[in-house]
Amino acid sequence: MHIDPAVFDPASVDPATRAFNDDLAEKLAAAPPATDFTPQEVRQLREEGKSAFGPIIRSERARSFTIPGPAGPLTLREVLPGGDPRGAYLHIHGGGWVLGAADQSDPLNVAMADAAGVAVVSVEYRLAPEHPYPAAPDDCEAAAAWLVDNCLGRYGTDRLVIGGESAGGHLAAVTLLRMRDRHGYAGWRAANLVYGAYDLAMTPSQANWGDQNLILSTPIIEWFGDFFTKPEQRRDPDVSPLFADLAGLPPALFTVGTMDALLDDTLFMAARWEAAGNLTEVAVYPGGVHAFDYFPELELGRAARDRMHRFVAAHVA
């Protein structure tokens, strides 16, 4: 694993990214932070398009269906490519284990399906605080086990990739470990792990970030974590996969921006991933804030998504 030190030099941030970050910081500083609201209120604001991510765009190409889950029917949301799928991509959405939904990722999942030629299956896992740990990992494990058993019959392929953003990156890593340890399954072709949180007891970048809100801040990270887990659980490898045995896991692409409070999580996890003998790629984007690839106007985000598409396509080819 090699990372060019120049990416961490502020001079490496291109003018468009710098202007985007300044505008985002100004807008978020003028608005009440998520910590001033209940999770239910924040979900409603997002549903109304009143978050930093703007209106929710749902695709007519996506369809939802249910499978048996650990607490009743579990909803999966499916997007198919234009032709026969070359593989299937199990997608786990972000939102700090508290926010988000499978259908809020429709545009990115349609783009992945078309660019990589895969069937994308996104998990509608249960959210905290109504359903704290281990509800979300249990649901993601159930979805993964279902996909392993049904992928060939449903999509005509057994080439499986897993991935997710933020809390979804965390849950993707946990799901890989559970499938290895509880199901004896190690057939994943690749993992697309995007600015995940891998140490819920806080890495230095999380703890030292401070109050500046660039989608995340230290208080917002604490707000999410307190809903999802208890402090005494946070060094359990099933909660913080940074502390797990990472041997026998698939090739992974780790993506993060240098202006992300979760920067250390990616750097630390990628180093341990490679040290465990797994193929590892790390893409660090100068000036990228948390969730920078969710903003279509940002060229940096488009470049990151293009690399993810090529990574997934290569591993299902």
C-alpha cells in the first residue's frame, strides 16, 4: 500500500473542490447541526429534501422485494443493468446507522449497475436508536447469506462484490467477517469500502476533528455512535472491525478524502487489510469531505465513483 504524501498537502486541493468545501462549510455553519434534533426529525428533513444532500431522487428502474430476516421480512432494493449481469453487488447504505434508506442511493446504484454491469442489491437494514446494535449487522448478514444462496438462480452469476459508504462501509466489513466466521463463505470477489467507520471507540481523526461541520464533526460522530452502541461494546471486533482478524478477505478498494473526519479509519483499516495478506488499493482524494462523491457537481466525486465502477467491473469480469 503506497499513498503519495502530496495528497495531504493543502496545495493539492484543486480550486473547485476548495470552493465547494468553503460553500458547504458556510451553509452547514448557518444551519442547526443534527445533534439539535432527534433522529426521527432528521430523517423527516432528509425525506423532505432539506439536508445538505438535497432532494431524494428515486429511480423507476429500482424495485423492492422482501426476504426472510432475523426480525421479520427484510426489504432489499434491486437495480439491474441493461444486459445480463456479470455479477451482483451487495450495497449497504450510509447514515451513521441512524439515518438513510436503500432508496436514497438509487442514482448511485443505477450508475454502478450500468458502469460495472452488475445487479445491485441494497439492504434496508433496521436503524438505531429504535434498533441498536446488533440489529443492523444482523440484517446485513441475512441479506448476504440470502444473496450467496440465490444469486446464481436470480441473476445467472455467482460473482459477488460487497460495498458501502460510511456506516455502510463499516457494515460491509462486519458482514464480510460474519460470512467468513459464521457461514464459512469466502467467495466474495471484492469489497468497495468507502470512507467507513472502523473503530467506534474513535480513531484520532474522529476524536481530534472538533466542531467544524463538513457533513461530520466530532459531536455528530458521537451522536451517531451513542444511538448505535454502548461504550463498553466499542472494541468488540463485531462492532469495530479494525480490531478483527482480517485474514482471508477479498481484494478491497478503500476510498476517502483528506477533509473527512473518518480519514484515519480508512488509513488504519487499509494498512491492517494489507498486512493480513489481502490485496489492497487505497484512493485518497485531496480536499474530499465526508460523502464528497454524493455531490454530482463535484468533479472529485465523479472521479472517485468512476474508479469504484472500474474496480467492481474488473473483479466481476
